[in-house]
Amino acid sequence: MRITKLETFLVKPRWLFLRMHTDEGLVGLGEPILEGRALTVAQAVAELEPYLIGKDSTQVVHHWQAMYKHAFYRGGPILTSALSGVEQAMWDLTGKSLGIPVYKLMGGPLRNRIKVYGRCEGDTPEEAERSAREQAAKGFVALKTGIGGPRPARVVESPAFVENVAERFAAMRAGAGKEVDIAIDFHGAVSPQTSALLIKALEPFQPLFIEEPVQCQNVDVLADLARRTHVPIATGERLYTKWGFREVLEKRAASILQPDISHCGGIFEGRLIAGMAETYYAAIAPHCPLGPVALAACLQVDAAIPNFLAQEHVTLGEGYLKVPFQLVDGYLPLPEVPGLGIELDDDALADKIGHAWRNPERYHPDDGTAVDW
């Protein structure tokens, strides 16, 4: 089965999908996207096409190694996101050609359903409690939220700001109950000084994990925060390939890793990262604020690793897939269709083609300085 063409197309709200065509008529799907850099990644995919045309699409790992090594400049968000989506499409083709889901090519499933978490929002404690109660009523057994607040966090925060974050989280705990897991994402947008204050204030409510309490590039600070709390620290959405996760594990900077299967190098790279994490007794909660193709790729990894925790998602594919995923009691059933197990609904996609999504621009209201979002 030889690759004949790569086709990328922008899909609202901010995604990039890939179709990989073959001489046998099978088409593989991938989602090679970097949020806010969709056109750049599309060009990076186009630059991989001359290597891939005419190649056997089932030699997935060989092609990954060749494209990664022959680039000379390795890793990084753009090149690795392009490589991730291409790799997903090759696995989709391989599974389809053999008539089996991708996870069966990685040793078979270790579970019969996949735990996913919903999102909890609300600027006030009252809104937060209502949101958590509603999400729990939908069947979610795990939720994730942000720190909220009327403004970005300062380098060293006031007692009022810290108390507001804690009160909002406490309200979510009250709304969802103690049996529902609730994680909180600092989004790498909080200083080490304020992050330490917030973590201490949140400890009584036992978050499932605290995600990116500081910028993930500062592994030593992550490690310092991890040693100062019993709450698990999570990171990984902005790390690329197995090499990017090595330092985090070696320094015990996080006990929950969040590789993004559309950024980290793809499905098999995600499996390798999970294997590394297993040796450190770390869990995997794949990052996925992306489209249904990316989610389908994540589910293949989730099914095939022993240290899976929970799966992020923002869509179950309604309006994008012919057969959307179905949430059952907070879980997604194990995919059974060959390949990635999905088929795009071209009719439903017709009004969603094209977008010009840009990353938010945030400036601190105190003095107008640029801040992380």
C-alpha cells in the first residue's frame, strides 16, 4: 500500500485535518495541528510529502525515524506536530488494511472503556458550584477547571486572590461531591511564588492534579513545587518526543504526564512516553483540547497503556464524524472499528471548512505588560 497524496484542510474552530491517500483507495486520517499556527503546520506537512509519496504506509516507525532524523533540526512544536498528524494517518491506514483497531497493533487493550473528564467553569463560587453539579449530572466522574479570577495572577498574590481561587474550587467540590475527581489547570501562567500559595490553599480540597503550575520549561521549579505538596503535579502538553519528557521524570518534577498525541510525535511516541513514565510510577492523562481525529488517536494510546489516568476532550465529534463518540457514565466505550475507528462526515463539515483562529492576546490590567494565557 503506497502513499499517493497528502491533503490538509482547516476546520473550524481552530483545527487542521489530514487525509493521507493511497494507491489501494484507503484514506488515513490525522490531526497535525498547533493551536494558532495551523497554516505553518500545514506547510510543514507539505514539506514531508515528497519523502512520503510512493512509500509503504505500514512502515510507520521507520518513516517516523527517517523524517525525524533527516530533518537535522529536531523536535519543537511545529515539526513534531506535523510529524504527529502524519504518523496518526499511517497508523489509521495500517489498522484499516488489517481490519483491526490501532491499539491491537500495540499489544491489545488493557481496559474496556476510557475515562474522560469534562470541564467546569464559573467566575463566582455560585457559578462554579452550579457548573460542577451540571457536569456531574451529565455523568462525568472527573472534571477540570482553571484558577478563574477577575484578572491574571500577579507575581506575588494578595490573600484575597488566593482565597477566591480556593473558595471557587471548594464550591466545585461541593457541587460535584467528593466522589468526582476535579483537576485544576494553572496553564503555566502563574509565577512560582503565587503558584506555591495557591497549591497550599487548594490542598484541603484534594485536586486530582494541578496542571502546569508554572511554565513547563522550568523543570527545576516544577520539581521544587512537587516536593512541597502531596497533590500530584501534571505537565507535558508543551513537551515534544520522549526526549522532552526525560528530564521531567528524572527530576521527579511531575507524577502525571500529559503528552499531546498531536504534538508529542504521535501515537507510538505517546506509547513510548507512557512506558518511560511507568518506570517512575507516573500516570498518563493525554492532553487534547483539539478535534475528534486527535481524540480518536488519544483513545488508541489510552487503551494500550497500563498507567492511563483520564482523557481530556472538548468534542465528541458531533457535526464532524459520521458516528460521534458516545459518553456512557463518564467513560467512552473502547473503539472497535479498524484504524482510528472514525469516519469524517463531509456533509456536516461543509460549513466548517476554513478558519483564521489566533492565540489570545492578554495584557495585565495593572500595567499593560504581556502575560501568558
